[in-house]
Amino acid sequence: MDYGNIYQNALSQIVNATDRASSAIQAHEIIESILAQRLESKNGISANDAALLLSTLRNQDLRSSWPSILAAASILRARCYGTHVATMVPIEIGSYCSSNCAFCGWRRDNSAMLRLRVKRSALISQVRHLAKMGFSHFELSGGDDLIFLQSELYDTVKAVKSVIDEVTCGGRLSICLTPLMAQHYDGLREVGLDTVLTWQETYDRTTFQTLISKGPKANGIDDNFQLVRGGDGFLSRASSQERAVKAGLQVGIGVMLGLAPCPEADILSTILHGQHLLYLAGDSAKPLIIGMPTWNPITTSVSDNHSSWHRPFEVNEVFEIIGAIYLLCFPDFKAWIFPNCRVPMETQVSTIKTAGVFTSTMVRVGPGAYLADTSGEDVFQEIFQASSEDTKKLTCQDVLQGEQFQHHFHSHADYLKAFMESGIHVVTDATLLKLALQ
Ligand code: SF4
């Protein structure tokens, strides 16, 4: 796939999408017809039709189609997944990131940020703690930490998956780290990895290069986990999922909503990318996880770039309709729409009800933060193998504030209550996976 031009191709389709209709009324009729055909079939809607649905995001005259789009997605969601949702939980390995993304608190030039790296034993303690709460999908994340990749990646994945097998029934493990090479993904599958999540941030190369200035994300890494001097991090990232799919892994894709100048083109690029990956994987394709990250403020307000970035829409206003369009664009059972805790719980739950079947709850995006929450400051020397501050002087608040970005925190129990009140029931993601592969 020509990842370098995917955004431009998508942009052309978005620009021309409304040419099919001579008025908003006719566009609405075409959208009704697209939705009716989608519900009669098991296949996702075409890119051309997706472009028209996406044109409703910012065109006020076309927003009258939103109720129909939401209703169609709800019918499809119920048909494929009933009332089920699977919950995942990220566990951070550390915040020593050597990339420099303008939207992130862990970017390497953010000297106001506390840096921590967690011991393997503490990662495992967190898995045990979170498994008792009912989580069945665990994500190891932590930015671009080349020291971790070079010295600990395989052993950590193997050890964590072994504990997941011990303490859950069919629990699964994902990574959300630097995009890796084919041999890495092969090796990781062999030691128990299930899923690779790689968020592209944006398929618009100009925006990508403007916001991501240095490090592995800007330049990619090689087979030895070394930075590629002058390398193309954009393409290395965009092709990560192809390498992971070929290794037999499930993959996640997604853009940060509202980052590109034309967010509709970025969303359509995600759809085109996903359709290509499903084609590559053929009959045995595992469901794609479609992430929906947003640019939130970071925890070190003195170094936050959040307010300087122009957003083309208010994310909360369009989040649910974007989730619905994503679901409609992929074949039945082949997409897990992933609303997360970056939006308020009310938006997250309503999007789950309409389209989402994979979600996070009770997220602590700080290294060691689940233990800081429950064990207190006495254990910090046991938790962290590296720290930019003396661990003897760290407070719980320091650790909880060491997060990548701000999010909406509620307890897992509060999420479960909100799900129940909305008629949503938690299952393992292994249960959802069986639906796709039956
Ligand atoms: S978004 Fe990821 S790669 Fe970029 S600075 Fe943050 S942790 Fe590092």
C-alpha cells in the first residue's frame, strides 16, 4: 500500500464526496440508501460511501443524517456483538521516551516531567492486581524506550504473558510501543504476544513531521533496536501493522482525532489502511482494533502545547458519530471500535453503546501508578528500576502526576455500574475474538 500518499488520496475522496448530491436533501437520501445496503450485507461500506458519511462531521447541512448513521451502527453493533464489551488496561513500563511528539507529556524535551522505569516484578504485580478486578486484556506501553527494547522486551513479554495465563482464563496481551521489525513481531508472537497497537497519529505526512521532530517515532528503528539516522519514521510506523499481521498478530490502527487539517481524510485513511490489512490477512483476519485517541492537555502545564493547536471540531461533539462510521466501514465482526478514557465517561459509554466493543476503564497512564494508588510510598524503591528523582523523596502524587496526558479517571467499579445502567455487559476479548474467527 502507498502509505506516503494515503492521506492525499483520501482527501480527494472527501473533497469530491458531496458532488454526488445536488442538495442536502439528496445527500441525506443517498446516505439512507448506503446505510440500508450496509445492514443487508456483511461487508463494510466502500471508501466512496464512507467519504460521504464523513462529510457530515463538519457540514452543518448534512448533520441531519446523524440519527440515521447512529441508528444503523447500533443495529450492526447489536447484531455482531449483542450487549458485550471487553475491557483492557494499559500498564506503563516507563516514561523514558526518546521521541519528541508535541502533543505528549513524555516527549524528550519536556524537562518538567518526572521519568520512571518500572521493574519487571512490579509490572507483574500490577497484572495480578488488575486481573483480580476482572481485566482480561493487558497492554504494555511506554513510548519509545530503546533501552527497554534492547535489553528487556522479549523476557518481559514472556514473563507477563505467563502470569496472565496463570491468573486469568484466556487473558490476552498487547504492546503499544515503538513500531518493530518483522523478526521482532515473529519472536514476540512466539513468547505469547497477542496484539500490536500502533497509533499513526496522522496519515498526513506534513502534520506528522511538524509535530514529531526527533527520535524513533520521527526516524524509525532497525533490527537491532537502534535509531535509523535520517530514517522515515512515518513509513516505518504506517507499515508496522503489515509486519505484525504477517506474524499472525492482531493489530490496532487509529489517528488522533482532529490532528490533521482535514480530519475526515485522516479517518478515511484509517479505514483504507484497515481494509488493506483485512485483505492482506484474508479469511483468517483477526478483528482490527480501531483506536480513537484525542489530544488532551498534559500534566506538566508549564510545557503543554495543547492550547496552541487549532482543532477543526469539538471532539466530544463528533466522537460517537466517528465511532459509528468506523463500525459501518468494516465487515461484520472485523472491527473492534475502541473508545477510551480520553473522553468523558458519558461520551465513552454512549459511543460503546453505539459502536464500541473494546474499551479502557480506570486508566492510570503513569508508570507504577496502579501500585502507587494501592501500596503507598514505602514500596517505590521496589517498584522503580530507574528514576529522574530520588525514589526516597517521591510522593504518591508525584507518581500519579507522571502521566503522559490527562484523562477522565473513574474506578473500574464506577465504569461497570455505568455499563450496566446502559445495558452493556463485560466479557473477555477472547470471547469477542471467537465470534470473528468462527
Ligand atoms: S506520544 Fe509516544 S512516542 Fe511520542 S513522545 Fe509520547 S510516549 Fe513518546
